[in-house]
Amino acid sequence: MTNYDDLFQTWIREKEILDRCSPRTIDSYRDAWNAYKRYQGCTCEMTKARAKTFVLNAVNAKLTPRTINSYASGINSFLTWLHSNGYIEERIRVPLQPTSKRVLPTYTTEDAARVLNHRPSAKSERRLLGILHLIADAGLRIDECLTLPRSAVDYDNCLVTVTGKGSKVRIVPMSLTCRAVLFRWSQQSQEHPLLFCTASGSKLSVHNLRRDLLRLLRKCGVQKPAGSFHTWRRLSAKLFVRSGGDVATLSRILGHSKVSVTMDHSLEDDPEALRLAHRQHSPLWGGLAFADTSVS
């Protein structure tokens, strides 16, 4: 009899070593597998019927559709690996639950400009504005900013070498404006390897930075959307596409493994991007005249 628990551990090891998944991702896979065993009750065989039973039991246990789908995503990755390696003959998927789309809030361009153009009155504000410029301009994650060595910034070529999730390295461009902000900050704090750090050179706390961000937003008269620093990353993605950038390039800049991730987490439900694209490509905006313009 196939021991799927042992196979799961083998798969997890491959995800850690070959795919270099982050510890958080690995934990999410383990949570999904534990949930499958809890609500399915048996891992003696993997079948479509048992995958459906897992969902039914999870629904009866009052798990939310988003929680079920989160578990299903991890389990489906494992099922794909099982099939591709010949451990199961048929392709099995845990069915997803229907969910309503969430419209993720972000800053308006006016609010973002008000914050980024703020004149800092303290060193902590100058440091925070350097971080915000880097996220808004180059799309970095907050943890990528806080672990960024000053040696990773190429001021001559406007490039930043980033170590992202799973220790994956990517090189992203930055604007002249962002370069100027980072250069000014680097000249004021040269004694430590990290570009953004505490006075002693250690890694900054995201919790403390979020407190500084809230204080800055109040100073600028800007209401805080949900998401804090990740909201700035989402804003960077939206503005990139609105200005004509293609999603494939954006996905590489953001460090996403798949373009679909970029679409799902950064660009869905952006009516402004749709409006601009429609204005650019619609035949009627382009002045094309149809023979019959009457409306019946």
C-alpha cells in the first residue's frame, strides 16, 4: 500500500531544495496536508471521490470558502506531483469553492504623490520615504527592502539586485528619482551593511515601520487603505500596467513565479487600467466610423 505521508515528506523536501520555496510556503503546504487528513480521515488512497469528500467535510465543519481553497491549492500541488511521478494514474484535483472577489484597496496617485513628496523632518522619516520610493518604483516586498545590502544598489546603472522568496535573486530597474532618494539616504547612513536598518545595524521591525507609516500618512492627510506596505507594491504594479507596461515584464520585476500570480494578486479589479486600455484600443475611440450608427 502506498504511504502518502512519506511521499508528502519527499515532495516537501523537493520543494525546499529544488524549488527553493520559502519557509512560509512550506508551512502552508504542511497546513494543507494536515487539514486534508483531518477532514478526509484517510490517506490510504488518493481518488477524486476522496478529494470531494474532503471539501464536503470541510464545508460541514464551517470552514470558509477561502480557507478551503487555500488548503486545496496546497493539496492540488501535491496531487500534481504524485501524478507526474507516476504514483497515481488519474489527474485529481480538489474542487474549489466559489468565492466573491475582493476589491483590494490602494492609494490614489494623488495620495501617493502627497506622501512621496513629503519633506522629512526626522531621520526615521527619511529612511521610511526611501523604503516607500523603492517599493513604489521597483515593486519590492517590504522584507526585500529590509534585507537589502547597500552593495546591492547599482547607482550608475539604476539597478537593484534583490534576494526574494526562496533566496531567488533578481535584478530590477529603478528610476532616476528613486536613485536620487536612495543615494541621499545612503550618504547619511554609511556605517552598516544594510541599506535600511536600526541605529545598531540590525534588521528593522516591520511592526515599528508600520507605526511610522501610519504617523506619516496622518501628517500627509492620507487615509490608510488595508495592506500597508504591500499596498504600495500593489500600487506600483497597477501604475506600471496603466502606463502601458506588459504583465510578463511586470511579473519578472515583482519576482512572481507565474504571470497568473501577478494577475491575481496585483491587477484584478482595476477599472482605471481597463478604462485606459479601452480608450487606447477601442475602434470607436480611434475614430472608426460604422456604416449604420442607429440603435434599434
